[in-house]
Amino acid sequence: MTKHDNDLDAITNQLLNSHVAEQGLSFQGRSLKLDTADSALQVTEEIDKCENLVYLDLDGNTIGIDAAKKIGESLRKHAEFKKALWKNMFTGRTKAEIPPALTHLGAGIIEAQANLVELDLSDNAFGPIGVEGIANLIHSPSFFTLQILRLNNNGLGITGGKLLAKFLQYCYESSGKKFALRVFQAGRNRLENTGTEALARVFKMLGTLVEVTMPQNGIYDTGVLALSEAFKYNPHLRIINLSDNTPRKRGAIAIASALPALQNLETLNLSDCLLKTDGATVIAKALTAGHQKLKILLLESNEIDISGGMEIVKAVANKKNLTTLNLNGNKFGTGIPTLISELKKRERHSTLQSLSEDEGSDEDSDDSSAENDTNDDTRTSGDDSKTDEFVSTLENSSIQEVTVAEFLAVPSITNFMNLGENKFQVLSKYLDTSEDEEFIKNTLRALLAVSSLCECNGESARNLATSCSTQLYNYLFNWAAKNDRISLVTNAILVHLRLIKAEEKSSLIDCNQSVCVRVLQTAMHSGIIPQSSCDMFNLFLKKKKTYRQDRGDVTELS
């Protein structure tokens, strides 16, 4: 290890530690409603009196434009200011209020000529306009010294992700390439592939990252490929968290290709990434040699069978610093005792977390369960390989393509497979001609019809239906956000999934409720649905589950 590496480690450790020993002010959790300049006095008077204001924590309060301007004016006097801890501080504010409020706060830092080290704006659902609110700050020399950027749960979307990447690139270039960001967090932002690719290009330029945390962003293999390429240029990475995205095997191969360059890695979180056995095996083999600093490996809920589990055991055998290995929610089935035994032989069993939610091997599953029944023709006799053969025949046959109207009239797997090569594109083109309430109803009819097919026999058909369902949810909520119809869409989904009562039952869309609920939950975990809607769905799902248990039903919705 070089002296430069040691210096970087020392700086990183100092940055990642809390501000306990630092001087500053915390108004965390006081639920202050600061609308006017006068109401902000309770904060600004404390700022003015503080002789060494290194940090200002406003988490859990709500700041209006005039109050933000007043606070910004007080910050002008503090050149020593370094940490803006501004989580969750716009509750109840309109979107129009947020950019000017952020601009005023940033102006205080700029005028003070402070050297900002940390900016935390997490849990402020401001969307792309929030990035515009910090544009002046990012473009100023005060931002050139930033080390830690936390933007979790901001609803940035693709537009916000691209805009942020553009601003960060400008910052890097304007600083003479001295901008050395260490920590980047942007979980639950619906960045998707396009927003992720834009950010990955900036990460590749920087080369200084020690943490990249981007869970629940709807990122598929294309986005993960871009990130993995950027990781190769950031050898000091310690923490990678891409959980609740969908890299699958192709993305796993890309991550594995980057791992040899990441010998400082301490935490790798790829939970809920649909890696399956092949993807997990590729990751495991890449970790087998080296990576002696690895402490935490999280691979839960990835549909990994026991053969993949054993490859992971081999990979961690020489990891003496490993403290946590999470493989829960996979498909080890009766192989669990063997897996634990092998870990014991290698003295790594103490790192293994509970396997209480193991889904069992494919051989142990009962596909004939009534709960998993979908439309009549979605289940065929025989195994998945026969169904895949059937699906392949459909895909390559000369059967005339069905129209969207024909599919919606008879939403069978046969009609779905014959919608065309790009099923989402065909559906969205048809739906785009509708107006408001008609659009919502038609889109939901298509969405629930496709979702009902997501547990049919045949891996190819399942994957196509799942991918199309995810795209439709994203399409619907993007439309809702642009047209200020999120509440209307959320309510419609609750009605048609029978989670709240409909005024007229005859108006309900036919669907397989249990399967569609599980598809909805998957979409919620992927980060493509706004948090306000997720909270509402979770509330009614919990009520429905409690009601069914009280009634004595043996089946569960999820």
C-alpha cells in the first residue's frame, strides 16, 4: 500500500465518522414550521451566535422560501461551514417552493466562500427541480471540495439523474479536475438505465469514490454495465450497494469483471437483484481470490439454488474479515444443512445470517397451488422446458400478430406472446391515444392483464410478462407525475386490486388478484413508484392481510 493510499484511507475514515466532536447546530426532529423570515429567527439567532458552525442539521423541519432566505443570510458569516445536513425539510411544501428555498440556502454557503464537505438532501421528494435548486451551489468553488453527497429518496427520475450528472461533470472540469467525491448515495430515485449511465460516466472521470449506494432505482443490466465499467476506475471503492435493482446474469458478469480491480471492497450488497444461480456463481468466482478486506456480503432473495450457494461458500472461505453473509430468501431447500456444514469446516458459519425465509429448491415447489393459478391457458401440462419450447414456437412462428384490443378481450399467454416483438411499445402506443381517466382505466386494464401472466409456466413467458409489467407501471406513474394525477392513479390501483371497495363492482377490471399484488410489490421495491403511493399501498395491503388472518383464511395475498 502506497503513502497515497494510506492518506486517502485516513481522510475517508475521518469523513465517514459522525460529527460528534465537531461544533455546529442540530434542529433535528423539532418539527419546526418555518414559513416567514420572522419564524426563522429561532434558527438564525442560534446560527449567528455559533462561533464555529461546522455543521447545520435541519432534518425533520419544514422550510419555506422566506425562511430559507433568512437562514442563507446567516450562513454568509460562516466561512468554516462544511456540512449541510438538510434531510426531510420540505414536508407540506409545493414543488414551486423548493428550488428557490434551496437556492437561498446555497447562496449563503457561496457568499461565505465556505468549503463544503458534505451535502445531505435525502428524503426530500423534490424531483428534478430539486437539482435545479442546487445548480448555483454545484457550479461554485464551495462545491469543489465536496466529499459526501447523499440524495436518497428524492424522486430524481431519469431527468434528475441526467441533470445531476451534467452539473457534477461541470464541477469536475471547472475545479481543474480536483473535485474528489468520495461518497455517493442515491437510493430510491427511479434513475433507471439512462440516468444511471449518465452518472456512471461522471464516476469514471472522478476515480475517487469509496462508496456507491444506489438501491431501488429500476436499473437493469445496461445500467449496471455502465456502473461496472466506472467501478474499474475507482479502485478505492469500499461499499457497493445495488440492491433491489435487476442486473440479472448479464449485469452480474459485468460486476464480476470489475471486482479484480476492487481489492479494497468491504461491503457488497446485491440483494434482490435477480442474479439467480448463474449470476451468483459468476460473482462468487470473482471473489474467490483476493478481496481480503471483505466484511459484508449480501446476496439474499436472488433465486440461488444450492449449487450457487456452495460456490459462495468457497468464495468466502479465505475471507478472515468477513462478519456478515446474508443468503436468506434463496432456493437452497434441503441443501441448507450441507451449506452450513461447509461453512463450519471453513470457520465461517458464524457470519451466516438466518435462512428462515428460504424458498426451497425448484423441485420442492408446488406449481399446482390454487393461489398461483392464473388464466386457464397460462398453465400447461409438463415442465417449464416444454412451456419454453411452446413459447419459442409462438415467438418464431408466422402466426398473425394480435391487436391490443384482441389481447385485452382475451388476455391469454398465447395472445400476449403474439402482440409483437416489443410488447410494451405496442401497448403504450395504443394507450397513448386515451385521455386522462380513460387513459388510467385502459392502462390499468393492460397492466393487470399482463401482470396476471407473471407466474405462468415457462421462464421466457414469465420474464417477458414481468418486464412488460414493470415498464407499464413506470409508464403509468411517469404520466401521473407529469399530469399531477398520482393520487388518482394510486386510488384506481387500490380499487381494481380490491384493496378498497369500488362504488360499482361491475366496473372492476378482471385480474388474478394475488399475482397482481405481488407484481405491484415488486414494482414498489424497484423504486419506480413514488414513495407516497408506496406508503398508501402498504397501508391497505397490511389491512387486507390482517383482515384475512382474522377471518381465518389460510391463503395470503403476498
